[in-house]
Amino acid sequence: MKLIKILDVKNKLGEGIVWHPNQQSLWWTDIHSAKLYCYFPHNDSHKVYDMPERVGCFGFIDGENALIVAFASGIAKYHIENQTLEWLARPELENKGNRFNDGRVDRNGCFWAGTMVENSTSSSAKGKLYQLTDNGDIHVHINDIGISNSLCWSPCGNTLYHADSPSNTIYQYSVKLDNAQRIYLTNKKVFARTESDIFPDGATVDKYGNLWSAQWAGSRLVKYAPTGEQLAVFDMPVSQPTCIAIGGPKGDLLCVSSAIDKLSLEALEKEPNAGNVFIYQLTENIAVPEKYVDIKNWNRALPE
């Protein structure tokens, strides 16, 4: 793995990085700046979009120049160019101490997003992991979360990975369907643990089923086998890598977002590239094709 490009964006909290295979572009969010970024490798250019709220994560919509976005206060369909917004679900709107954080589209084209406890004086305040189904319903799959992170699936989609970052643990779940074709999670297991002062952040899975984990405060990416065995550790020039995407025209680019947030002035002097996006050249195509959300046929009243 060879570092070939650093995008000098200085994000406060870069996150949610994902490759758009149709556009051949790289997208990510700077949560605390309420901005969305799009980078085009073919001409080394990028766009920055001001968003109406902070964006935790997002996915692409099939056949539309629009995104499905987990804003801080809820999930919405958002047209970037004309800045129109349609709320789809706001399950924690009354819980002012929580916001949406990590999420992505699953192998079946459903959007998942988890919440985190950001500002709460209550020790009982917790986040949840939600699934927005293809008919517009929203389901809770995991409760009692501090910071929802590391959401990704095995290439075939029958295993889900998820971390509550403060627990220093990535868990795996079996993905099952009931008789009504509704998804439920079973067989929760510990997949991997980090040291007490290092936290699993965003993650993705390659075509071999290996999980790549960005580890906050660890200055590293860790590659795990489907068994949870640690295969490799890749040192990074920043202490707070946040999320990983695999893409590129040949599926052989590994892209990593990072954050300045919470770093002292002394730390920033030692990490001049903190908050930037890093693009690495891999030796082969290991990408799993991204899925798109199909909401054209949803037939439901959208919430006010």
C-alpha cells in the first residue's frame, strides 16, 4: 500500500467517505463544518457543498442526482444542486443530546444510520442503529449505543459489523430474514478489540471479506480477516483517521478521511496533515461494488 495523494482539506471532523462508481468520484462529509465534499481524481478537482445541518453519513440514490443523508437531526432525501430537502425519518428529534453519526447503504440497497450521544447530562442517554427500508419504514436493530461506528457488511451481506466506539469493540452479527422478508440481527459476537485508549471508527470490507478499520487515536488502519484475525497494521501520519473507502476506476484505491477535532496545538504541530484525506494505491482491485438506494417507488407520507 503506497500513499499517492493527500487532499489538503483540513476537515474538523472528516467522516463518511465513500466512492461513487458512476461518477468516478470520492465523497465525504466534514461533520462539524456542515459541509459535503466531492473529489474527482480524473482532473484533480473538488467541490464543497454547504449543507443545512451537520451530516453524519449519506448514500447515493439510484437514477437521481440526489443523496439520502443522515443529518444531525434525522434522515432526508437531499438534492444538492437546488438544495431541496425531504425528511424521511426523524426518530430522535426530541432527544437534543443525540445526533446521527456513522452509516451506509447495505448490500440490498437499504440505508442504515446510527446515532451517538453528543451532549447529555443523563447517564441513561443512548443512541441506536436504524435501518430505513425500501418502503420507507424505519426499524431499530441495536440499542444502548454511545457512539455508533464501523458499520459495514460482508461481501454477500449475511454478516453485519458494528462498533460502539467507547467499548473498544467491533461486533459481528448474522443478518437474517423473517417470513415477511424483514431483516433482523442474531448471533452477536466479538469480532475484534482495540486497546483502551484507541477506538474503532469507520470501517469497510473488501471483496475477500477482510475488514479495514480506521482507529481513532491509534494513528493506524488495521486489516482484519473475516475470522477477526489481525492481518496487517498500516501506520498513518495522523492520529485520528476516521473512515475508509475502497474505490477508484480500477477498484485499487484506499481512501481515508481524518479529523482535527480535539487535537491540541502541540499535536497539530506534529500532525500538519490532520484533517486531510489520504489516497493509497493498492496492488489489486479489492472493491465491493457500492449499492444505491431506490426510493422512486416509495409510497408514504413524508413527515413534516
